[in-house]
Amino acid sequence: MIVKNVEKKEKNTAFFQVEADPAEFEAAVNGAYLKNKRNIYIPGFRKGKAPRTVVEGMYGAEVFYQDAMDELAPKAYDFGVAEAELKVVGTPAIADVNVTEERSLVYTFSVSLYPEVTLGQYKGLEAEKKVTQVTEEELQDEMDNIRRRNARMIDVDDRPAQMGDTANIDFDGYLNGERFDGGKAEGYSLELGSNSFVPGFEEQIVGMQVGEEKDIDVTFPENYVQDLAGKAVVFKIKLNGLTYPELPDLDDEFAKDISEFDTLDEYKADLRASIQKRYDDQADAQFRSDIMRQAADNMTAEIPQVMIEEKVEELVRNYAANFGVTDRNMTLEELIKLLGIDEDSMNQTIRPGAEFQVKTELLLDAVVKAEDIQVSDEELEEYLKSIAESVNATPEDIKNYYGTDFVAEEKKKEKATALIMESAVAAAPKAEAAAEDKAE
């Protein structure tokens, strides 16, 4: 094979041709014949026994060309990319393919190229870093939540239902005197005041006695399901039982029951530290994101659209995997429909996120190259161990799955990120913003 006419175009695209000589093409054509002959029937021959010349005489000399072209295309593409030293992204396209008079086979491939990156400032960048201290009110709110999670449910039989109770109910919904789908349940537990039902529903249970039955009228919101949106309905209700949460006392015994601490003060101190760490981690993550976004915005690169689209698909498939949807045969469009992702979410969240990730990856690759970042064998082994521990695997599993070269490149990017962040400057929030945060 030979490569010719390599032509780089605007927007990081390129065309190149690869020519397979007559011997290579003839071998591919004969391979196509051998692969298909068992299914060919020619009068006068047993099925699969007709010579190639006879088959070509009946169906034409080009009968096996397409299969031969399909067979040679990946080899020609890989050869052309290696010979022309092209760094391609995305899926290539065959712009043209033809057989010359000399029976050489010429492919013309169209590809997108990895963009050239010109770094801007990526060291010594500055961004605000929010500092949040845990307040007594926040600590008390968290303690109250913990008390509620550890509450003992007490049966009620001597008073009517009130907000805060959990009501066990049967309900049966009617629209214009007819039952509607999804409007009936028995033994349903509903926390009164949780606002988990149609507005007005829970409020009308308040005051009912255990065993009492009544009809309540509600109107569904305008943004409800189409068949019921804005419709007035009647629910027949029976109150089967009531319970209410009895909150435990906040004392040393409570701390001993739910933690490894002996006193409430020790437990609260640990809880405060945990909340503070969450705030600090959030601030660190936002600071890192702001610095990396600045560094990415400071660079210059003409990014092929195919890189964005591939990252969009990767994000959607990763999101789908959280719900157990891992079928690689599903198209992106099918996944988007299945997951209920609307156009606003795609344009305001997923696509911008994909663009940022692509720009960040380009940035880190360029920093690795500019700083000549290397990874020692010891660093690589430690990195492999940390990855393996995080997914409950072995370093050898990670090597076999990803390959050592890929893992080493990821470690280089990690070091590039550390280099950028180590020189970053954390600025205090502006007075106006700090005042707003405190007021909130």
C-alpha cells in the first residue's frame, strides 16, 4: 500500500488517499469469493462448487468487489494514518473508493484531526474561594434530622389526625363519577405535611378519626399528567391508622446509641467537623473548577465538533449506566428518549459540560507536553494501586482493562492538574458576595 495526496483542510479536517496495489486487491477479491462461494448456486455445479471465473462470468467481474473493499478498508485506513502520522479523532468516513484500470484500489478517507493547542496563562491564576463556617443553627438542624431518622413511631388512637402524623389510608379517586387510572390504593402511608400529594389532599385528612371515612375534593395542578391536569376530582378516603414520631432526647445516651462516642458533646463536635469538611470540599471543588476553566479559556484551539459530540454521548451513556442501562446497541437518540432528557437539559447542562471536559482534556495534554511531564515506574504502580482499590480490583486487572499506556497518560494529566492548582491563588470573596452569603 502507498499513501498519497494528504491534504489538511480548515476546521481540523483532512483528506488522504491510500492505494492498494493490484496484488493486494486481487487477494482481497479472491478472499471474498472463498468466503461467499458456499452460498452460491450456479446451474451445472453443486452449490458452493462453482469456480470463481464462472461466477464472475454470470454475475459480472465486479461481483466480489464490494466485499473486498469492505475487507481492505480498515487496513488501508490504519496504514494511512500511521504513514501520514495523523492524530485523528472521531469516526473516519470513506469519501470515495474506486478501482483503477490497472486494478489498484484507491480509497479517499475524510477525517477530523486532533486540534493544535496554543496555551495561554495556566500558572498563577486567581479565583475566589468561598469560606463557609458551620453555624449553630445548621448544626441544630442536622441534629434534628438525625433525631427524626431515629424516632420511634407511636400509635395514635385517642385524637384526630394532625400535621406531622403518618396516616395509613385507603383512597379511591373519581373523575366525573368514574374511577381514573392510578387513583386507588390500600394501606398507603402518607406523612401529613410532606406535600407529596395533590395540594389540598393532606390538609383534608387533618381532623379525621381512625376508622373514619369521608370524601374530599381536590383539583389537580395545570402541570399534572395530561388526562388529569386542572381537573376537579373526588377521593373516597378511609383512615386506617395514625402514628407520630417520638423524638429521642438529645443526651449522652442518644450519642452512645447512634455513634462510637460516649458523650453528646463529642458527637456534636464530630458532626460539626463532618459538615465543615463538606463545605470545604465543595469550596475546593468550585475553586478548582474556576481555575481550570480560566486555564482552558486562556488557550486557543479549534475543536472539531465530533469531539464534542462523542463526549456528549459518553456523558449520556454514563448517566444511563447509573440506572442499569448499558446496552451499547441503543442509539444516543434512543437513550435520550428513554431517560427523558429534554432539549433544555441537553443544551444547558450536558452539552456545556461536554465542551468543558473536552477543553480541559486538551489543556492537560498540552500542559503535559509543554512541561515535559513524565511518570516514573514507582508513580505508575502507586497510581494503579489507588485506582484498583477504588473499584475493588487488582492493579493487574486495571492494566489488562485499560492498558498501561492509557493509565500512564491519565497519571500525567493528574500531575498537570496539580501543577496548575499548586500555583493558583485563592482570593477572598468580594465583600458584597460575602454579605449576601451570610444573609442567606
